[in-house]
Amino acid sequence: NAGVTQTPKFQVLKTGQSMTLQCAQDMNHEYMSWYRQDPGMGLRLIHYSVGAGITDQGEVPNGYNVSRSTTEDFPLRLLSAAPSQTSVYFCASSYYSGESNYGYTFGSGTRLTVV
Amino acid sequence: RKEVEQDPGPFNVPEGATVAFNCTYSNSASQSFFWYRQDCRKEPKLLMSVYSSGNEDGRFTAQLNRASQYISLLIRDSKLSDSATYLCVVNPLLSGGYNKLIFGAGTRLAVHP
């Protein structure tokens, strides 16, 4: 049972380049999300999905796109990388229901540097 | 005002000490609460959920005070391996049913011999 798998683990981009961060989970979780973590700011929600075909914006969505074509995969696309997007990105998943008392399972993160 | 606030620390304590962290949240309608642990350059991992009646797991005890809107984490008999950053996490609303979690910036704990 792999849990949540993120690739790549490290990436350096030049300003203006685009790329996709991959996230896959094998726990049949309905809910998936992307967070970024910056020093002193905690994790901030970028986008989330409550099931295949359904996505919505979080707190800091600008500059990022997502799609959810399957339950397992939730890729995050950077459209035109900027130095302000230098951060650590975490993908997370959980069960989804009217009861919200589920914690998240996180992937190991992607460390992105934009130069 | 941040939705979830924590003292960043660091808390430097000797092995065997008891240490407590507090966390305050701003949304009184918040329904679910958690403590996560994050080791340096690793992903956050769920430490424990926090229930209205409190929750104990070995050396760790979590408490919720809804009237004052704060959550606490108590660690007894600290071990070197407890050194990490502890994240306070709140689910502010049940509306829509989705599991949106708000993370505090974390409190760093350093346990020394």
C-alpha cells in the first residue's frame, strides 16, 4: 500500500516555464488536495477535489490549475512559473463524507525552486 | 488575524520533561481538530484527533476548550525522538461536507539529552 505518491521530489524551473506535479493515491479516497508550505506561514490550500470530475479553488489558487479525471490522480499544473511559487508542495487525501473528522494522508512533497 | 495561531517556539526541553503547546482558532463554528507532527523536510503526519472529551494516546494528551477556542497538546516524559514541529489543525465548517483543514504554522520542539 503506497499511500500518496508525489513526483518529482525536487524540481528547478526557470521563470516562465510550465510543469505538472503528479499526485496519486491508492486508498480510494474521494477527497484530494494540494497545499504549499512556506516558512512561517503554515500549509496553505491551493486547490482541492471531492471526487473525479469535481475541483475547486482553495486559499491561493492563482497560477495553478488542477484536474481530476480519476479517483486516483490529482495533478497540479504550474502555468508560467514565477519565483513566488518557490515552495514545498504537498498533496493530501482523505475520505470524504458529511462527517468531517478525518485527517489527511500526505505525500512526501515536492520541493520546487523557480529561478 | 490568522485562523489558527500557534507559538512558533522553539521549546527547548530536557529528556523526561513535560511540555505543553497551545493553539487558538478564530472560527467558533469549527467542528474538527487535530494535531499533526512534521519532522524536518518531511510531510506532516497525523498525531491525534482532538475530541470534545479530550484524547489521550500514551504520553500524549490533547484537550479542546470550545469556550476559549483553544486546543492544547501535552507531552509527558519527552524523548529525543519527539523533536519535531507540531501543527495545530482545524476544520472550520461542516457546510458542504468537505474536509477542508486549516493548518497553523507550527510549534517547534527540541528535546535535548
